[in-house]
Amino acid sequence: MSVEQVPVQRADFDQVMVPNYAPAAFIPVRGQGSRVWDQAGRELIDFSGGIAVNVLGHAHPALVGALTEQANKLWHVSNVFTNEPALRLAKKLVDATFAERVFFCNSGAEANEAAFKLARRVAHDLYGTEKYEIVAALNSFHGRTLFTVSVGGQPKYSDGFGPKITGITHVPYNDLEALKAAVSDKTCAVVLEPIQGEGGVLPAELEYLQGARKLCDEHNALLVFDEVQSGMGRSGHLFAYMHYGVTPDILSSAKSIGGGFPMAAMLTTEKLAKHLAVGVHGTTYGGNPLACSVGEAVIDVINTPEVLAGVTAKHELFKARLEKIGQQYGVFSEVRGMGLLIGAVLTDAWKGKAKDFFNAAEQENLMILQAGPDVVRFAPSLVIEDADIIEGLDRFERAVAKLTKA
């Protein structure tokens, strides 16, 4: 029995959806690799990756196969029981990282919520009720729950929802002296993105992360890395902390970990995990068999020398061409980022106009992103073919040429 398909169009969004998004004028209906087709059959190249989520592009056979096979077995049993895919994926994450324990959930916000709750719980249990302060970075982004949006250093997302969660301090990113001044014996955690994603695709400096690690050790605080956007191969390493050689106490992962299927994970050590005893934290859907079977296929494909080396090579292809476009048309002051999380920073003449680049690219059949108003962001599939990169950048150059002429 098939469900009757009711015709839909973009105008329906404004009739039935809460207006917290302003989606593009077209509706994508099908994807294959790094190509997407809309309702009218128009083909677009996808450099957005579902906001750094579609790590293996669209309809990757390994992911489709894993999901289909699991869908015919078992969808959901809750955490009253465990399941095989969750245990297999957890083992693979433990084997591949610093972590010894894994908590599965459904989104980056939930992974960060668990991370921040764990940090406060550890401090509470070991040092008492006064040690609960969290130090985070300005322009950071950690999710949309009340706790995570309070830790995120962007007031535009946290204002207007009543009293904020207290004990949170924000300091400039990559400013070690400011971090030193903010951390004290009351600090339970320092929370950082190794690459600030929504804040403009800004990688951390090595000395900054090393300094943060040292400060946490000196003050019995935990170092939390939010790798929701930078993790799962996106940087050219499985996680960006590996690039720096600085190991956190807690790490959050989401976006790419499910390759487009909603899932997330918090990784930590056995010693810290003990503080989340039975009943202290939980989730109904977290670690469900569908999500974990897809997640297992994702890590099997990504965590190979070939794919990770390919990410680094593709980065160079993007960077060289974007720098050339930036110079020729006077639009970019810098092209930065790691692996296939790339930000092109707009020159003063184009500041605040990242949305114009998004719109111009769409007119040339290309899907891109912005990271704030001043940075054009690219977060394509990690296995995007070089031919698609070249063709997509040709389309992007046409978009930039038209925009600058106009």
C-alpha cells in the first residue's frame, strides 16, 4: 500500500510551517552523489552538503544499503534494551579516538547538552556546588537548546527567551590571554570549536588549543571540543583535534556522523563517564538501530587513508581556485578553513553580502552556504568528484562575475 502523494510547492511553506526559516525558492527532490535535482528537473551541484552533513553526498550505496537492510530488521527498541548497531558503532568510535565511552543522541545540540551537563556533574561530584562556570568563545555556536544557546557566544540566538543560564563567560576566540584571565578554580569546563563553523570558518591556532589544555589541567576543568561541524573526516583527519595533537576530555559529534540521517554522539573517558550513572541523563531515540547502522557505514567509508587524503587534496583544489576568483573579482580577502570546511572571507567592499553570493550561485545551479554575513562557506561531500568541484567552481565564478558586474 502506498501513501497518496499530495502535490506541494514552495508557497506551501509559508502556509503550514513556523516561519523560523527562509528556505530558497526551489524544492530539491532527488540527489545522487554531489548533484541535486529540483521539482522542475533542474540539476544543481551541491557544495553545501546539507550544512556539512551529507559527508558522502546523496544516496551513497553504502549508506542506502545499511539503512535498507536495518529497516527490514529492527527500527526502534529504546534504551530499555540495547541493540547491535549501537554497540558496533560505539566500538568503532572508541577504537578510532581518545574516547572510552560513547553516548548516542540525535543532534549536535543534544550532544553538546550532554557534554555540558557531564562537565557540570563531574565538577559537582568531585569539587562541590561552586565549581560550575563554563568559559566559551565569542561567535561560537553550540546548538539551540536553552543551555547550548547560552554557551554559544552569539546573543542574537540567546536573547529574548527569559533568564539565561548563569555561570557562562565568553572570551574572544584565539586569544589565549583572554582565556587565561577568564579561567579560575570555579571553571568546570572550557568549551571550544577547533574550527569555528557558524562563526565564520575560523580554525584555532595551535598555541591556543595547547594553552586551553594546560589551563584546564591547572584548574581541574574539563576541555570540551565541539566537533559537530569539524568532525568525521571534514578536516582531513577523522576529528580535527587529531590535526592539532590536543586531546579533549569530552567531544561532541553530529552532522556528518549520520551522513544525513539524524544522529549525534558525545565521546568521553571511562573515568568521566561514570558520573552519568543510571537515570542521570537519557534520550528516547538516541542510539536507535537505524541511525547507528548508517553511522557504522559512514565511519567504515570515511576512516580510510584514501578518503582522508582525498579530503586534503580536494581542499587544495578549492582553495587555489577560490583565491584566484577572489583576486580577479576583488571579492575575497582570505580563503581559510581545513579540509572540506572552507570559508571565503568577503572584502570590505562586499562585507555583509554573503547572502547575495548564495542567491547568485543558485541562479547558476550551484548550492553553497554562508557563515554569517561576511563569509561564503563551502562544505561539500568528502568524496565529491574532482570534475564536480571544477564544474561547480566554474558555475561559482559565473555567479561572481554577474554579481560584480551588477
